[in-house]
Amino acid sequence: MKSFIKYTIAAFIGAGLAFMAVLFLCMLFGIALIGSASSQNKKEGIKSDAVLKITASQFFPEKTNNVQQQGTFSIETDDVLGYYDLIKGIREAKDSRKVKGIYLQLMNVPMGHTQLHGLIDEIESFKESGKFVYAYADIYTQHAYALATAADSVFIHPMGKIELKGYASIRPYFKDLREKLGIEVDIYNTGDFKSAGENYVRGEMSEANRQQTLEYLSEMKEVLFTEIAENRDLTYDAVDTYADAYMTTTAAEAIEKGFADVSAYEAEVMDHIHAELGLEEDKKVKFMEMADFVQSVSLSQGSGDNRIALVFAEGQILDDNENRGIISDERYVPLIDKLTDDDKIKGMVLRVNSPGGSVIASDNIYAALLRFQAADKKIVVSMGDVAASGGYYISMNADHIYAEESTITGSIGVVSMIPNVSKALRDKVGINYETVATDPLAGGFTLVNEWGPEEQATFRRMTDEFYNFFLEKVSAGRGIAVEDLKSGIAGGRVWTGQKALELGLIDEIGGLEDAIAKAAELTELEEYKIAEYPKLQAPLLEMLEKLQDSPLKAEVQLDFESIMSELPGMQSSLQLLEGGMHQAILLEEVR
């Protein structure tokens, strides 16, 4: 009787778990169908007299969907529009007979410098078609206003402002807090300018770091203000003076001084667009979001059998990590090796937007790129907002390197930082670690034992070896003597793209399209297709894949299978269910 009750309860639990699993999967497939239907509706086509709306208020990864989802069960069905597709979409709209103009609905534009300037260039190119571009904001932040200057007309709210203010770097320093907590830090860097980690050992910014930060911020400001001045037919000094008087100018004064064109509420801007289109009074303006437009058209990727691989390397460089928005050797080394073996791939454009990261992962990717070149294939690097430290490491041996004027690059150096919590644990928590070891360093290099002179010397030696390794590879890749690198170029110092060009760290100022054209030139291709990598799944499909490997799924499956194995005659049902939902339904019909 007890066994009967046991099996009966187990059967109910198993059936309940199975029902919940099937219900959850049905819900996910339902969401997938809704998302698919939504995408299908977006692809029905573009209506005549359409006006594209660009808000630019979201983060644009370099490649569509190359951002990490927030958690395994984050349900997101929409694509995250990438910067490259945004640019291609504007080009497509320029030639589309149905698209009549662009409306820039702006306020905050969290783009980096290179993306911002690239987008401004594309908007200006779009205007060459004779189509209009209007910009509006209640309050223009600095990058939003810079983008607005590419428009035919800059509209501003009657009580609005333009927040031109230059650039500042504000960084916290934790030395006093760290000491209060009793946490020690062993840090080793290879130059006065390699500032990573200094905020843990200093109470204030070092003079070297202050010097290089002010230098690159000033260069970035000059590039931005020069572009604003040219687009608005103003002098650089006028823009600079406006920035010094931050937020003291009203909308009327902004118009009077030539920074804006029209003071209006957004409803009135709609009237201007309506009139520009020549619509009848009862007709509404047909706005279309840029992401929807991109989904509705086939973006040109070229023609022919030969291909140039466009590899997007964006994010921090980490070991053994397959998340989106991360550059890991686990993902990129097999990818590059596959491209090396692909006879249709004749060359590569490596788009780098990375502040660096792991030494080992950077070197593994660097070695894979060397194998690609050894197969008589060319590599052209296009640097984005930042390609520094490890980001420069994976770029430095390319056949040609492009950067934008305001790209942050260089930072040729190595920093090693290890926290030590032994004092904090002993004095604050009451935990003391005792070590018994067969050799002097057997229990060394841990977070819970204080480091002695031997450990510190060993770690310093390793850091210096990595640095010398870095210098030798830069020297080989860029043809700069190691001594010249040590005398002022390296040492962890960061440079803007323009300065990097002068120093020989890059070959040319230019953007992604310049890099693609150069790759075609070096590979002697007149016809080619652009093949984008890494290949990314739509957000929902990735979520379903993660679900297959999630701990929750494994735990439910374990409990379900253990219960089923206890019940006579139920194992075959479990096997059928594993074969697919259609088999389980068929089994039910037979029974």
C-alpha cells in the first residue's frame, strides 16, 4: 500500500512537472510566433511619402544584436539595431523613392565619438539626394546637438537649451576607503601613463594621467566643436564661447546667435514636416522607425562569389567567454581559423572597439590573425571609439590600420593588480588563515595571504615580460624600434587617432567604409560580398538555447526523470516525450 501511494504521488508530481514544462515551452513558442508575426508585419513594405524617425537615444552596438541579454529568462523579441546597419539603412533610404526625409527626434545621444561623426557624415550625404532632414529636441545635450547640426533645420523648444559644455573625466579614487576596510592591493604597471588601477592605490589622480586625459579630451573637443562650427557656419571661437557660458542662453538667444533655426513645440514641427511633404490637411505624416525600415529592406552586401569578412570585435577582451558584446578567444579564435580555411574569404576587415582586457586572450586572437595572414589573406583594421591596450594588440599587425581622428588608441603597456583581503578578514571579520606548504611559494599568490618579497618580485617580472613581449610585437608589426616605443610612445599612454597617425601607430584617418575599400584594393577584388561575423541569433532564439542549458531546466529534468524511472511502464513514455511533442501527442491518441 505504501508503495502504491508512493508511486501514485510520484506520478502526480511527474505529470505536474511535465505539464508545467510543456506549458512553459508553449508560452515561449507563442512569444516566438508573436515576435515572428510582428517582424513579418514590419517587412510588409514601406508606405509612400514615409519619413524615417531616428531618436538615437539607445546604445548602438557595432553589429546588430551584439549585446548581452539580461539573464536567461529575459524575454526580448526585437533586434537591437547595430551601428553598421543604421548607416546602411540611411544609405538605402537616400536612394528609396518612398522615403522623403528624416526626422531626428533628439535629446540624449549616448554615442561615442566615432559613431557620432560617422552618423553626421551619413546624414549630410543623405541630404545630397534633395530630401529634407529636420531635428528637434526640448533640450539638446552635447552629442544630440552635434548630430542636429547636420539637419536642414534645427528646431528647439521655446524654453529649451543647448548644452554645449566641452568634456570632463570624473573618476572616483578608493584609497582611503580601501584602507578603512583593511584591503591591500598589489599593483604593477609598466609606465607612468598606464593608469588602470591607480584609483585603488592613490587618493588623487597622478600628474601623468591628468596630463594625458586633458590632452585627449582637448583633442576630442576640438574635433567636435570644429564640426559644429562648420555645419552651422559659425567660428570655432563662437562655439567655444557658447560652451563656456553653459546653459545660460535661451532658445531665442540660440536662434539669434545662429545655433538653432526655429523655436517651436514638437506639434508645430509636425506641421512643418506636413507642409514639406505637401500633404492634404486631413492626411497624417507616415513616420517609420529606423529599425523597422532596416527590417523592411534588403541591405546591400555586394555581389560576386568572393567575400571579404567583416569581423566585429567589440567589448572587453576576456578568456573563455561566449557572451555577446565580449571579445573572447573561445569565440574568436575558432571563427578566425574557419575564415582562414574558407576559400571564398579573400580578406578581412576587423572592426575593433575595445579597451582591452586579458593578455592571454588577446595573444591567442593575435596568433589566429597571423595564421589568417599566413594563408596569403589581407587584414585591414577599422578602429571605432576605442582600440587601446588589448584592443591595439589585436590590431597592430594588420596590413593597414584606419582610425578616426578622435579614436582613443595606444595604451601600449601592461598592468597587473591583485587585491589581498587577509587583513580585512582578520581584523574586521575574525578569520585568520594558516598555511602549511612544501615549498616557499606553494601557498603563494592568493587573496588571503600577504605577499612576500619573492611573490612581489615574481609578479613584477611576469608583468615586465608581458610588456616586453608587447613592445616587440608592436615593433615588428609597425616597424618602430623598441627604444623609440619606450622613449615616449608606449608606457601605457593613450593617444587620439590623429596623434597615433603622427606617431606611426596607424596608417590612415578613415572610417569603416574606407577600410572595406582598402581591403578590396589589397585583395584586388572588383566584385565581392561582405560577410559579417560573428553570426548572431535573434534574441528570442538565443534565449531558448540558453534555456536548454540553464540550471533550472537541468534541475526540473533531473527531478522529472528520477520520478519517471521509479514508475513501471513510464520510462517509455519519457523517451517518447524526449523525441518531441508530436510523439507525445501521438502516444496519447493511441492510448
